Amino acid sequence: MDAKVLQATDIAGGSFSLLLVASLAATVLLFLGTGWVERRWKLPVALAGLITLIATLHYYEARAVWLATGGQMPVILRYAAWLVAVPVQVATVYFFAAASGAVPVGLFWRLIVVAAGMVLARYMGETGFMNATLGFLIGIVGWLYILGEFFFGALATTVNKSDNEAAQTGMFWLRLIATVGWAIYPLCYFVAAFAGGADVAKLNIVYNLADLVNELTFALAVLTAALRGQPARS
């Protein structure tokens, strides 16, 4: 049997292993965390755990593919994971805000549709099913719409009007991750589509580090805010 072994010099392959272990550990912590928080916080914390569970399953498969192919990563493998994880992330922010007050139900569905459309447009543009420029622009418009709702829409208004300082701080970090962390994806898309491409190993290292921030840190920020947002016990 010709077993594929991760080499000591394979930094990209090592990053897949790192994300696999970190995602698994975060998933266990977050699902345990649903028992530590008040009822209103249980759903956003559980959704945060679902994000890291998706990441765990993705990196388990991605690491196997990377080793089996000698250092290749099919584009569709990443986008399949993002197509599930990104809508779950915006749903998490929605229910995070809903823990502080009422938010429109219609906004939930708009965010889900836009998040899925943003990922699909980038996939179609990067793989040639759509003009690369059009896919890039649709992805940017979708991202800006989501940021607009996070910063200026009903989600932001609901959290800002609450007297829960932990929720407000948590919302700050979630918006910061969605702004700075998510910017890495269109930037890598731009490099791959318009700037002559990039080394496969380096590109995957960047994507993996981005996922570390955008999925694991994002999820743990939700748990931290939920724990801090509970009333003090006498």
C-alpha cells in the first residue's frame, strides 16, 4: 500500500492539518457551550458550532485530497464548503442580533439568498461558467450588501439599542471579521482571475489562514459574547 504521508516541508499540507484539529476542538467547545449560556443565546452558539463542524468536515476531506493528489486542491471543494458555511455565518449574526431584540424575518431570508449568491457568483466566475469580471462584481455587491446590513441595518440597530455591552462588543468583532477577514476571498479571486494566478501552495496557505479567522475566530467570538452577556449570578 502506497500511503501518502505529510512531509515536514509541506507548509500548505500542514495548514490543512492545523485547521482540521483546530476546527474539531472549537466544535466540541461550542457545542458544550450551548449548555453554559442562557436560552436566548443557545441558537447563535449552536450555529457557531455548526460553522466549525462544517470546517472540520471540509478540512478532513481537503487534507486527504491534498495528500492523494500530491499538492492539488480542486476549486469546487472549497466553494462547496463556503456555499454552506457563509449562509450559516450570516444566519448566526442574524440570531445573535435577535438575542437582543426583534429583527425582521424577511431580513433573514435576504441575507441567506445574498450570501449563497455571492459564493455561487465567485465560483462560476473562477471556473469559467460566468464571465470572470461579472462573477467578481456580483460577489463584491453581495458582500457590500451584507456589510451594510451588519453595520447600518436592523441587525446593527437592534444590538445598539440594547443595554447589553457584551452583545455590542461581540457585534463589533463579528462585523470586523466580516469586513477585514472576508476581504481576503475577493482579493485571492482577483489574483487568480486577473493577476496571472498564484502558486497553489501559497494560495491555499492564505485561504486556510483566512478560514482560521473567518470561521473559528468568528464562532468563538459568538460564544465569548454569549458568556459575557449573561446576568451575573449572586
